[in-house]
Amino acid sequence: MKKKHFLLALTACILLSSSTFQPSFKLAKLKYQGGGDWYANKTSLPNLIAFCNKNIGLNLAPEEDIVEAGSTDLFLHPFVHMTGHGNVVFSSVEIQNLRNYLIGGGFLHIDDNYGMDKFIRPELKKIFPEAELVELPFTHPIYHQKYDFNAGLPKIHEHDGKTPKGYGILYQGRLVVFYTFECDLGNGWEDKQVYNDPEEIRTKALQMGANIISYALTSY
């Protein structure tokens, strides 16, 4: 059942490139345990979806699904987004489910909303004990889809002023996890009145988000 559902999702992704038939499917936000605020940035994904539909020719459903880390519903979504400020805990069942999802063609984008880093790194190691979380070079295709980011991730919120970093986990040569750190990318997708970010900053955040989705849907 898992494989069948996921193949259907991948078929939908392939059909997205067709000018005559563009099915609608949903992105998902990951719900996890540990007390961290997985539900943060409530307006982020709807705004990113609207931007992708308007600017890169996708036909995504306007609202995201919420999917739990241990649920088989994970396999219905080719792209899953994860965010938060705090603790993250995956059970052994969730670890295996996430691994199966990712090695089967899924893609996980993790956006550290400041405070998640020390918790997510050991959990990722449980999912992929054989792989390292490595910084991606600025030449990586994820930075060069429709929009070019020749210096890597844009800095959306300064906080402690550190340089933003884009990390990845590769499985058999394919990028399966993209982790945006010291960037606050998801905050830049929020409604303008939430943070009152300049329009130029919000646009950069949305463009980078569109690159991530575009890459995820064409890299399996």
C-alpha cells in the first residue's frame, strides 16, 4: 500500500510538467513529538504554494496537509516541510517510516526556526546512520532552479547574525533531506504583517522556497 500510494504521488509530480494536464496535489507539514512547535509559521506554506502556482507554473492545492511522522499518509506527499523552535523526538516506528519514505523517493525540507538545531541533528542520524549531514556547495542545483542564489541561502532574519547554511543528506547520490539553518526561510514566507519584512526580503525567501519545491519534484 505504501509503495502504491507513493507511486501515485510521483506520477502526479511527473504530470506537473505537462502543459495539457496539471493535477492538483498537496504539500505537507510534518507533525512530530517532543514538545517542539511543529505548527509554527501558520501562513508560510499557503503563501509559498500561492507563489509557486503563480510564478513557476505549478498547480498545488492551496492548503497543506498535516502528516504525522509515523503515518502511512506520509507516502501520499512528494514534499514534506518541517519547522519549529524546540525539541524533536522520533520513535523507532517513526524513524523507520521516515527512512522508508525518503529512500522511496520522498523529500524532507527542514527549516530551523531558531532552536531546533541541537535536537534535529541526532534524530536525523537515527534515520540515516550511514550518512552525514553535509553543507551543500552554492553550485548545487537546488540553488539554481528558476531563481539563482549564487551565494546560497538568503538571510531572512538576523537573530544572532550568523551566515545561513544549507545542509543536506544524500542517499545513493540523491538529496533526500535539505536543512536550512540560520536562515529563517519559513518566516519570510509568512503574511507580511507577521514580521513586517521588506518586500525584497520576502520575495527572496519565496523564490528560494520555490526552488526547493521545484528541485524536490524533479529530483527523484
